[in-house]
Amino acid sequence: MEIAYVLFKTVDNPPWWMKVLQHDMYHCFFIKSCVIGDIEYFILFENNFNYISVDTKFLTLDQLVDAVRSDGMTIVRYEYEIDPSKRMPYYEPISCVTTIKRILGISDWKVQTPYQLYKKLINNGGKIWDQYSESEAMELMRE
């Protein structure tokens, strides 16, 4: 079982064209915690309109949590299994949502916006970060 952290960015006063995204969530990206030896780091995978970014962050867990919380993002912890034999039965435009769906192995054409992905993860066992106490959250990130 793999553990992913999907982060959702929100905006307080979205422009009129952003209302089609539903809710106030307008972007999402993926973070994976990795350990090599005694060095812990985080892989950040983000798909924007004009580029895809894969980055490593050599931060302490406290620094990462502080950075994410200061930006007011919603974090969902989601457990998933990698199944290389599973194929996606349809094509869809590349977006931040479809990229995360591919990483997590979610095959649902109805999930197209960050808010729909958020609801899908929560309905399938994902937990909102704030539902954990600070110590529980730190321990879960280290798993």
C-alpha cells in the first residue's frame, strides 16, 4: 500500500471564469515522502497548464507542514495500490486532476475538477490532514 498526499489550492474570491471548477479549489498537486538511508525528502509532482514540474524538497517535516499550512492548502492523505496492469479505458485532456488520477490509478471520467477529485478521495477513504492531531499527522508523514 502506497501513501500519497494530495494538496488542493484554494482561492477566496475566484474570478467569474473559475466558478466552473466548483467550490473554491482551483489546483491540486501530489507529494510523496521518501527515505534513503537516514535522509528524508519529499517529491513534489505538479502539472500546470504549460509545464509539468517534478521537484525534490529536502525539508524537515516541520518545515514542509508549516509551508503548506501557511499557504492555506487542504491536504488529503490517501492510501492506494500501484497496479501496473490497470489501464485507463479512455482519453482525456491533461490537467492537474487527470495527472493525479493517473498516479493514483483512479479511472473515473466524471472526475474533472479539483473539487471533484477531493470528494472522490474523501469518499474512498482519504483523510483530511486537519482531522489528525499534530503528532498523528507527523507520524503518518513518516510512514
